[in-house]
Amino acid sequence: MAADEKAQAKGEQARGKIKKVVGDAVGNESLKAEGHGEESKGDLREAKEKAKDAVKPK
């Protein structure tokens, strides 16, 4: 399950970056903001998974 979450986080980060760049290129502030939000969501999901890995017993 953790691998799925990590992959989803990377996907959200990538989609967010693309939306930010496209929004900036065409002057669409709404798309740019949406991309920023999606990228942040991916960052938070990645941080959650890293925290879970750090706490996981070895």
C-alpha cells in the first residue's frame, strides 16, 4: 500500500508542476493556482509516507 501512496504522491507533484507551468505560460492564474495546490497535496502525501517509514519498526 505504501508504494501506491508514494507513486500517487509523485503523480500529484508532477501534474501540479505541469499545471503551474502551463498556467503561467498562457496567463491562466486559475490553472496556475490549481497546479500549486495539487503539487502541495503531493508534497504532503510524500511527507506523510516518509513519516510512516521513519516510525515503522525495523
